Amino acid sequence: MDILSMTGNLFILLAERGLPATVLLAVAGFVIAILFGTFTGLIRFLKVPVLSQILRIYVDFMRGLPFLMILFFLFYVLPFFGLRLSALTTGILALSMHSGAYVSEIIRSALQSIPTVQHEAAKVLALTTYQRMRYVIIPQAIKLTLPPLSGQIVLHIKDTSVVSVIALIELTRVARVQMQSNMEPLITFAVLSVFYFALCYPILHLSANLEKRLKQKTT
């Protein structure tokens, strides 16, 4: 089989067998991470008694663990307690737990970066905590979270490749299987890199544009 034919077949196999699972992992995992991270970041910013301390311990614990360890715990340890998850469910849950911890820190940091004078001005206007957060603090914080969230999305997409170790058929798993059959690691992983680049580059480009716009507005 010539190189062009092999490359074409690899593109088709990766697109048909691996890409759907990778996209599902990335999208579902990050949607959950955003929801959980936003909730956790808000709770920690508002310093809700007890709950904020519990969530701080959780976030620090998740950020201190390798993603692979979280994945192995969910897939290999939970069955000992009677809870067996599919590879896809395990991957989505592990990704959302891991990314959610980092998203929560992005949200919390953005909220804390809003000048104190903004909070005081809102209090002078006799706004409730809910009104201050909705109309004054959160709208400003959202702009600050966009660039770091874009970077976290890229890291999240790349982490999907690790899920291949639990035999989930995604891009990296398909590439590894094909490499073992065609014995062409250079071509196989070169094609694989094109897929990850195509997924990540638009987000990196968007993040760079957002940072430029934010700098222009602040200067």
C-alpha cells in the first residue's frame, strides 16, 4: 500500500471511528465542567459557610491528582463498591471532575479580581447580593474568564487522548490499533496530530483574539 493510500485510509478511519467519541468526550465533559466549576467558583467566592470549605478541599484534591489516576479510580476501583461505569461514562465523568476543578478556580479568580469599589458602589445602591452578582460583578467577570477558559478547553481536548487507556474507541485508540497493523508510527501519528490540531487551533486562535480585544479595551 502506498503512502497516499495509507494516509487517506487513516483519515477516513479516524474520522469515522475515533472523532465522534473524542468530540462527545470533549463537549459533554466540558459542559459538565462549566456547570460544576461555575457553581463551585460562586460558592467559594461568596464564602458560603461549610460548603465553601468542603468544595475548596475537593478542588485542591482534584488539582493535585494526575488525570490518569482519576480515570483509573473511576474505572477500576468503583466496581469494588458495586458501581461499574462504561468506558464512555467514565471518560466523561473523569474529564468533568478534572476540568471542573480548574474551571472553578478560573471563575473564582475572575470574581475576586473585580475591584472592591464595584462591590461598595453596588451596596450603596442598596442592591441585594443576588442583584450585585447578576448586574454588577458577574458581567464584568465573564469577560475576564473567556481567555483562560479557552486555554482550559484546549487542555481538556488533549486530555481526551488519555481515555484511550481504558479501551474507549476514540482518536488515539484508533490510531494505536492502526499503527500496530500497518507498522507505520510516523505516518499514523502524523495524521492523528492533524485531527487534534484541527480541534484545538480554532480555540487557540479565538483565545488570542479575545486577549487582544480585552487589552485594547483596558488601554
